[in-house]
Amino acid sequence: MCGLCGLWGETAHWSAAGAAPPGVAKPVGHEARARARRLQQQSLDRVCRAFGASVADWNGTSWIVTSAHGASEVVGSLPELWRVVGALSKRPIDPFDVALLDALEARAATVHQSGAS
């Protein structure tokens, strides 16, 4: 995908409202948007790592999904992100899977207890 498509691509998805640019959602300060986007990226990355992928922010407008083998794709919304992670991992993705949520919760508790990140 051309890099410009990530900037000029689809309009913001409702799930990005907390990190959306001004005019798309209730305007908040740049620092608050950046912090919300960073927290969203960290949460998405934790889920995607369970499927052998990672997620990075791209310019505050899109996500870069990268597989363990180095394949990557730029996506603009969460539904698209889940589709791409599923395709790259060759496994269906259900971010609400009880086993996945239990594993993420257990990992968070372990990280919290050890003080690591």
C-alpha cells in the first residue's frame, strides 16, 4: 500500500474515537490523544502477540501489523486489524475469546507483581 493511503484512506472508525483527530470525535488536547493512542497500541499489541503479530502506530491515523515472519500491512480500523492479524497468523481471531482474555489477564497480573513491563 502506498504510504499516502494510510493518511488519506478511510474515515475514522467509531472504535478510534478516543484517539481520533479533531472534528471526528469530541476534541481533546494533542497530548491526551497521543496518550490514548499509545495505550490503545499497547493493548492491541498484547492481544496480537498471542497470534504471532505485533502492532505499531503509524502517524496516529493507521496501524502497522507485522507478522513474526516480517510480513506487514497498514490498516485503518480495528475490524481491519483483526482481519489482517487472522490472515497473517492463519488462525481466526476473536478478541473476546475467554481463553485469550484469561491469558492476557494472567500475564498482566504477573507483570504487575514483578514490576516489569
